[in-house]
Amino acid sequence: MINYADFFASLDIMWKGMAGLFAVCIFVMLFVYVIRKFIRK
């Protein structure tokens, strides 16, 4: 039997983790883009 309270609590934690990973990936991509701009000049 599924405990729905725990299930929705875990979904709440999971979406925050996924959003954090997505934000870090965007940040790293932007950081690398900026560094490449400075190195080329």
C-alpha cells in the first residue's frame, strides 16, 4: 500500500533537487561561455 503523504513529500524534495541540478548546469554553461569569450581575445 502506498503512503501518499510520504509519496508527495518525496516528490516535493525531488523537484527541488531537479531544479537545483538544472540551475547548476545553466550556471556552469554560462560560466564556460564567459571564460571562452575572455580566452579568445
